[in-house]
Amino acid sequence: MMRLPFPGKRRSREAPAARKGFTRRAFVAGSVAAAGGIAAISLTSCSSNEGATTGEPQVVTDESQIVGVLDGDYTEAESPYEPVSTWSLPLGTVLHHVGGSWAAAMLTPASSQAVNSLGCLSLMSGALNTLVATPTRGAAWDFFDVRGSDEVFAWVEIHYNDRAWVLLAQGFADGALTGEAVQLDEGNIDWEPPRFTTWGPCVIWQRMPLATGGSSAEDSHCYLWRLGDDEGTEIWTSHGRFATSPHVSDGILTIAPRVLDDEGVYYGITAVDIADEDRPQRDQLVLPASVAPFEAVYMNETFVFSIEASYEGRGSLGNMGTFIGREGGPYVYVRREPLACVAGRGTRYLVKAQSSHFVVDTQAMTYATLRGPDRTVDYGDWPASEGSTELFLTFATVRNAQGVPESVTARVFSL
């Protein structure tokens, strides 16, 4: 059965149900070798931070601190971007791009033995390569999620009957896997399949208990593993679940751990310099009580974050939408329901809207619309890229002349 890339909004932080559902965060991912033949790394916590808090909750009640992009403070302009490459891909292809010249891909099945397969797309040529045809753990397992950089490829396999999962990684170069697969982590029904990303030769992931279950009182942990290492290092401990997926932009990791544990439920959007071996905290923005960010990334020395619901009595940062700013403000604000992590370069930010993208230029104080291809379905052009990037990749399912979904259109924009 083909899976169509209709990325849905995240409404739940729980692991997927026993049925094989499909969402942007939770689709069915894959592996690389025979079960039992994959080496496992060890994990160490010798250098982790534990809830360091460097600021006060940002309860913004002064409207002069909010710059409304779509509320009259910015002017509309022509889009500065046109695609430099466009490719038609098989129906069901889903892409993830975290920088560089390759994107990880969830593909339609290479055989009848798997729901999906794993591969990669070249942003230079449009070549689409299959890397992993079937799960390493056997026929009872499925592919759940995948990411990849120009140096490493990582994915999650899940057993939907008992909800066990494994996180695996392998070297990657020039469109092919290298070396042997390594098991980075594993979990059972009480632990959420990891949210993870890749950066250069590194894999960063969050190990979190489900909000309900036998391990719900356990801490959450963020780990980093470098290709070739025997150990993964813990870089942050959260006394509660992280609110967002990890994202890396220009060597800065953005996470949203729980902070101010003795005062209530607070999330601190935190920038960690993982290019520095000591992994120091670069910046932090503490949201108002109970306000949970939907996505967050640190770009251009500032936080770009979104709130997917409105929180009464929490000030402007409790409103639904996307914000660009740091502690103390001001905050550039896009008053639209957030759907994905923001990408961009310099002072231009690409914010996903319902069927298109807004191109927000904070220097020129303008906004433009980056429209999707003709005959797209549901959410239109979907961003595969995140954070600061020179190449912005999108993908969309498109219909044929009879209105039937027929293929996936991938487009690359040079930023």
C-alpha cells in the first residue's frame, strides 16, 4: 500500500498507536542489517546539563514589543525566490533535509516485504537512491522515522505489536551507506520513539518516557553520538519531557527542556553550542507558565519558535503563531497556525502556511508568498529543510488532470 505525503499537524506527543498511521513526525521508518548482527554503543552522562536556567519567564503584555508581520507592521512584496531545480518523484516519497547536498527519504516499498523503504535524494542531480529495502529486525518490524546528513544516516525501527523500537545509524557518503550499522538506543512501550536529527557526522536524539505509562516519572535525556565513537554522550537532562524535536542550525542545537522545576511547568527554549566540545549553553528563552513551544530553532543569534495553541492570560507569547526574537524582545510575529519548523538564511525566514510559505524579511520589513506547485493536495508544498540553509527543499503530492494523486514534486530554492 502506498503512503501519500500528506503531512499532518502534530496533535499528540504520544507514540503512534498499534495501527500503522502516518504523520509528519511519525511515519514508518527502516534499517540496515540482520537482527543480532548490529553492534550497540554505550551511553554516558558525564557532561550533561541538568535544567540550567538563565532567564525569567517572558510574559509580554506590552503590545509595542510585538511586530505583526501580517497585521500592518510589514508590507507585502514580490517573492525573491524561484526554484532552481524541480523533480517528479514516485508517489509516497517523503523528504527530510538537515543541510548539505543530500536529503533523507522515505520511499514507496522496494519489495512486498516492507511498507516503505529508506533512501536519499541528491539536491544537485535529483537522483533518488534506495539505501535500506527492509527493516534490519525482520518482517515484524517497520520503518518509523529517518534523518540524514552528508556524513551519517539514522533511522528508527518499530515493532507495532509490542511497541519496542530501536534507533540505528550508519556512515553515509556520496549517496551510499558506508561501514556497518550501529544501534544507538532502544526502548519499549513505556518510552516514546526518539525525536532525532543529524548534523555532520553526529546523531542527536531525545530519550523520553511517554506521558502515561510505567516510566512516566523518569527524566528525559538528550544524547549526541559521533560516527565511529563507542559511546553516546548525554548533553542535557530534563526533569520532564522535552517540548520540541531537536534541531541544529550552524552548529547550534535547539531543545526545549523543562526548567524552573520548583515553580511550576515551564519550558526553556535553549541553544547549545555543540560545535564546542564542552557544549556550553549559548542562549535561553523561558516561556510563560504552561506554554509549550511547537517547534524552535536558533538562527542568526535569535530564537525562531512557534506556539500551536492559544493560552489565556499568558501574554503575547501565549498566542498561536510563529515568533522571532530573544529574551526582552521585541518579537516579530506571524499570526498563523504553525505547521513546521522554520527555515531560512540571513534575515529571510520561510514560515509554512496552510498551502504556501511566507518569506519574512526582518531587515526590509516585508513579507512575500512562496506558492506551491499546481494541483497540490492538502497542505501543498511542505518544507523538508529546517534552520539556516543555503538550499531550501520542499515536496508536495500533486494530482493529475483527473484530480487523482499521481506523483510528488520536489523543488529546490537557492537562498
